[in-house]
Amino acid sequence: MKIRDIDLGEKPVLLAPMEDVTDPAFRLLCKEFGVDMVYTEFVSSDALIRSVGKTMLKLNISDAERPVAIQIYGKDTDTMVEAARIVEQAKPDILDINFGCPVKRVAGKGAGAGMLQNIPKMLEITKAVVDAVKIPVTVKTRLGWDNDHKIIVDLAEQLQDCGIEALTIHGRTRAQMYTGEADWTLIGEVKKNPRIHIPIIGNGDITSAERAKECFERYGVDAIMIGRASFGRPWIFKEVKHYLQTGEPLPPLSFKWRMDVLRREVQDSVNLLDEHRGILHVRRHLAASPLFKGIPNFKETRIAMLRAETLEQLNGILDHIEATFSND
């Protein structure tokens, strides 16, 4: 699959843009495990043009993580154009526009998935951003605003006409948020539309290597994107890539190996930020790790993990887990 001249290979697997998750350290870790393209946390166009320090830091990318996309969101055309030009100076491989974020503070103000209620404005912004920059522009969106307005089949054509070079579709409506099951049937319809010639990337509920393979084969998408399933489990990309390439499950990764990866995630977060902010950032991802699912009486340990404030405390908890529960 190619996005302009960026060759992502056959059946590429992408890391979804996620706020407070896809920072540089996490992106590089996922890259190590085989992800084919990474996205930054989404960037507010309003904050970007005001040069808000925390937002500007989100533009920090490295050659080691390429190909990398920077994603922006907003509801004003001029602001989005100005932000796009700022992003282009950071030299990402791709600029992605977020028309899919469902959270109230974004969608409720008309940005992100909120733009699904104002399609003319969405198209105006998309066309203006495409015309403003020289790098490829892509879009990420949802099936529609709610169950009565699943407009993605027609919308995909309209966005393509604006000049975007790939489209990512999350198989839920904005009204669903992250509940219920992702519906891939409409993603498949978009892909099968003979008028669509840009790559279609499917997103939503890919939590296993087997499901990843099924999505490629059943719905014909050009690429898949994994988001929440990577929380506390960046090795999911290693599992998925191995299965797609060989048709065989990856031999089980030992408990100790996976614990070592989580320890690296902690240390990388601390190195990127500082001890206090790094621990605050990473502890909830550890607590959500499926590695700990099924461990009896784990609730107290999870609570302790979420309350840890120092590297010493968090490493002590991980030591306890490994000493108590490792069976390999």
C-alpha cells in the first residue's frame, strides 16, 4: 500500500493517534515491534497557532519513527490551514485531519467527530488544508454522527474529491463513543465502491492477530489501525505482523519478557518527561495491561499501581507482580 510515494508494504498495520498515549517513547516502542506507521497524539489547531508549549512539543518527531503522521483537529478553516502549515515545518511524512474524536470537549465544540454534523464545513476545511501544504493529507473519521446518519459511503467520495490521499474509518458512530462493537460492514462498502481509488484504512476492535487477518480478508481494506488494544500491550504489533506474514500464531511471549517491555515503557516515559510526570503518564496504561487479566485478587495491586508516584514505588509493584505471579 502506498500513500503517495510512502510505501507501507503489504497489509500494513498502523498505530492509531491517541491522546496521552502515542508520545515519542511509545511510538518508538511500537515501531520496534513492527508497526508500519505511527501517528502523534492529536494536536489542537487553536493551541498550535498560539504556540502553546505543551502542544508544540507534540510536533517533536524523529527519523527513527518514520513514516510518521501528525494529526490536527479544529473547526475553523483559517486556523486549520495555519496549523497545517506549522505542522508541515516539522517535516512529518503525512498530515492527518481528525474528524473522528468523539469526546465532548472536542466533538461538543464542533471539532473532531462533531464535524460529522456539518459536512460542508468538513469538506471546506479538508480542501483548504490539502491546498495549503505539499505533504500528503489524510483524514480519520467515523461512520456518521449516530445510527440514523451513517453517511460514510457518500462522505468517503466527497473527501476523496477534496484531494486526500488516504482515509481511515473507525467503525462506530460518534453517538457510540467507544461502546458496542465496531461495525466493519460499511468500511467494506467504502472499499468496494468502484469510485474510491485512495487507500482505505480500517479501525475499531482489532484486539488480536486473528481479527486483524479477518479484517483484511473479509473487508478488503488496504491497512488496519490498532488503538486501545495497544494499551499496556505494545507487543500486539509483533503478534499481528507475525500472523499476517506466516499464517501462524507467534509462539507465546513469556511473562518475564512482557514484564520487561512494561518496565521499559515506564523508564522511557520517565526519560521523556521526568519522574513525576512520567509516572503519572504511564501508570494507567500499565494498570490496563491485559498481561494482568485473570490474575486472582489483583484489584489491590492495580489500585496501588494507579497511585504510585515514584519510579521506586512503581518498580517495586512490578517486582512484586513478577515474583508472585510469573510462572515461566
